[in-house]
Amino acid sequence: MLIVSRKRDGSEDTNHCSARLPYHGQKRLPSLCMVCIMSRASSQLAFFLCGCYMAALGVHAGEHYVADHHKAGYYVAAVYEHQSILSPNPLALTSRKEALELMNQNLDIYEQQVMTAAQKGVQIIVFPEDGIHGFNFTRTSIYPFLDFMPSPQLVKWNPCLEPQRFNDTEVLQRLSCMALKGEMFLVANLGTKQPCHSSDPGCPNDGRYQFNTDVVFSSNGTLVDRYRKHNLYFEAAVDAPLKVDHIIFDTPFAGKVGIFTCFDILFFNPAIQLLRDSEVKHIVYPAAWMNQLPLLAAIQIQSAFAIAFGINFLAANIHHPSLGMTGSGIYTPLKSFWHHDMESSKGHLIIAQVARNPQGLVGTENATGKMDPSHSKFLKILAGDPYCEKDAQEVHCDAATKWNMNAPPTFYSEMMYDNFTLVPVWGKEGYLRVCANGLCCYLLYQRPTLSKELYALGVFDGLHTVHGTYYVQVCALVKCGGLGFDTCGQEITEATGIFEFHLWGNFSTSYIFPLFLTSGMTLETPDQLGWENGHYFLRKSRLSSGLVTAALYGRLYERD
């Protein structure tokens, strides 16, 4: 298959994964599987940016970097988006032998990926949630798929070298041997069981705990640690641990690494709590995430987490396009390698060289260089220059705020099952405000050319109650599904509208995730993020493709 990427001038590169110049991402053509690189790096980092390996496509890009992969300050990471072999009837009762036969088919694929990664000098590999056993089980039907899980805090154990030590640990043994054979840290997800006694007030009636568990093996096959998923997403077959696991493990190449799973990313425990340790600069993240546009596609939230906290985020999602499940990547605050593919039925391996100490985005306090007119205008508005009401004298209106003289109509539309308040984004330039409850969202924008598309600025400040309950404050600039107001909030992936803009709001939380998606499910990095005069803002110019979503997604954990 021919791989096509876009150069800065719009011409095509073929047969390689090219380095992106500042502010440019790789555009996905609809018929192609993609690995995308998002970068604000200088041309000197082209060597780094070419390090993506398109295993699923048979295109070996970036192999030239392997010989130098242990250069100071960097390590080589891999994530594998796995098209898992699923049980034909997860509700049916089966034997341990039959369960192992199915799981070994998935583990065979894992082993192939580990050996491919080992040839590229990978030091840590991450596999997705539910990749070994699948999903949609009952508590009873999943039981044959569960391994016994001793506590790594109490038992030092190498399953590959001590296979007879515990019963029902065949999956752990295979994973341990992969890590040993590949000489790399290995992170995987499996189902585990732990007997309990009736004297334990939390012990289920069947006398055992069942957990959705991530395991970490060192490069010699030793079981380093385990994390049991806390925030379950409609997972009746497993239990949440009575006490939240806060798991941070040490590596010789990256220092401290934290771990959590899928839905955990939206909650304070354990995700945010882990990052209170200032030495944690890396997160590994197995997931089985169903994409939900326009705000919560997998690559959106994964990238946003890396940018918001200035960390490296190694995310492996399951690959089942028919269920809307795809989107994995190795994300850093400034540049990312990601994969999103709703067409191919194949798994996909991503390999990238990652800085041990990631550098964050430039904030307002340390921005340098000449300030552009749009940013000056933004700062003037925040400073409280005259706000133009309809009956105000034009002479008192600053140029930045004259556009409010003919304010567009406010309307309501459902987005992500929440009732957003919105205003249409019309014209080639403007300054808009829309408020709900205590949150006001603002947009200062310019458009080089007008497209025949409807965009809207929306606000939501309230408790989200569908598919989980959690409190959010959201300011979102979105492309609508059609030209009618009622289409704003629909799931779309293609757009042509180009914007230069500042988006900001008076958020009451410091936990704000920048969600940024452009046409063809590609990512962009904000030019600037930060607080200014009590408002949190996102600034962007020079989009590489049409804007689908630009949003500030605030989480108020204390109001959940």
C-alpha cells in the first residue's frame, strides 16, 4: 500500500513518514490507514520525528534511528493497537482449557509484536485493555479466563522462570516470557481473580474478587506491579478494588511511570492523584475506548492529557472499528505519534523515541518574540476595554469589540448528551461570548476564507449523566453536521474551515484539557495555553486542515 503524506506546500510525499515542519500535522486521506505526526518541533528534530514504524502496513519507516536509540535523555517506546480475537459467545460457560486456547491466539500476536519491537530497540511496550480475553462477559462466564494474581508488593515472582509456583497463571507466564525474550518492560491487561473470605465485608457472594488488571513486567520477566481498574465502565463481570491502587513503577530508562486504565482518565483517582508526584513524567495507558465525537475521541483525550500535564502518555487502544474502537498513540506535550483507522481490520504497532524529561508548551509567562495583533487584541479584551452593547456609542468601542454590535442569536443543541448553549460563528472575523450557569466562553477569530459550513461556539457547565456521571465545564468551537442549528454537536470527521483564534473561559477549575481535532481525524498542538487575568485560553493559528473541534474541557472533580 502507498503511504501518502502532505508536505508544507501541499505536494505529496510517498513511501515514508516525513518530519512535520512547525505547526503542521500529517493529513489523512480517507482510504488510507494512518500514522500521524503532530509537531511544533524545529527542523533539527527531523531525526526524532521520522521514528514511526508502520508495522501493520508493512512499511518500515524510521528504522535508521534504531542504532542511536539509546542516546542520552531518550528512550524507545511502543504501543500496539490490537484487533483482538473474541469469544464467539462471551455469555456461554466454557472450560479453562477452551479459554486458554482463545487467549493464546491473542498472545501469539502479542509475542510477534514484542519480537518486532525488540528488533527496533524498544525498551517498553504497552498493550490494550481487554486485548487478551475480550469483553461482554458475565461474572460467571469470564471466570475461566481469569488468572490468579498474587500481590507484587508481597511476593517477588518471575512467572517465566517459576511457572509452577501458582496455579492458573498461564497468561502471566506467557507475558513474563515475552518481556524476558524481548528484553523490554511489558504492560498488558488481563482478567484476574483473588479468593476472599466471608469475614471480609467486601467479599462477593461467590467468594472471590474479579478484577480488570494491568500488569507490568521488567525486562527480565519479573512481575513489577499490578493496577486494578477503579472506574469501571459498565463492567458487571469484575469488581472495583475496595481501595484505589496508586501504582508508580521505576524504570532504568524513564524513571517513575504511572499507570491507569481507559475510563480512569476522566476521574481524579487514580489519574490526577498519580501526577501529584512531580517525578512522574510518563503514563502507560491500556484502553478499550469507544470514540465519541465531537469531544471524546480516543486520540483527542489522550493527546489532551499529555499536553495538559506536560507528560509523555503511552496509550494502547483496542482495535474494533465496527464498535467505534480505535485510536492509540505515543503523545508528548509538543509532538505526538498516533493511529486512528476505522477501515482496516489489522492491528497496528507504533514505535517512537521519547524524551525522558518532556518539555511543555510555552505559556504566557515565558512566551518570547514579537506579539501578533490578534494576541494584543485578546489581551485588550481581557483587560476590560469597553464592551459594546447595542445601545452604546460607537466612538467608545474598541475595534476588537465592535463586532458585538450585531450579536448572533443564541440557540440550544445536544452535544455528547448534554444540552449546550451556542451561538453561530459567522463572517470572516468576530468576537463572541456565550454563557451558561457560571461559565462564560469567548472566541476571537479570523478566517482567511469562508467555507460553506456552519460552526458554533458552545458552552456547558453542569453534571454529565449519560455513560458515567461527572461534572464538566466546556467551551467548544465545533463544526456542525449541517447548516441547521440542530446539527451542532453531531459526530463529524471532515471539515474545510480554517481559523486563527483565541478560545477562552472563566473556568472554576485548574484541570482543563485542550481537545483539538482537525479534518480526517488528525491532531493539532495549540500554539499557546494558559491563564490570563482569571481566564484560561487556547490560541492557534496556521491550521493544517479544516477545524472539526477546538475545546477546553474542564473537570470539576469535587462536584461529581
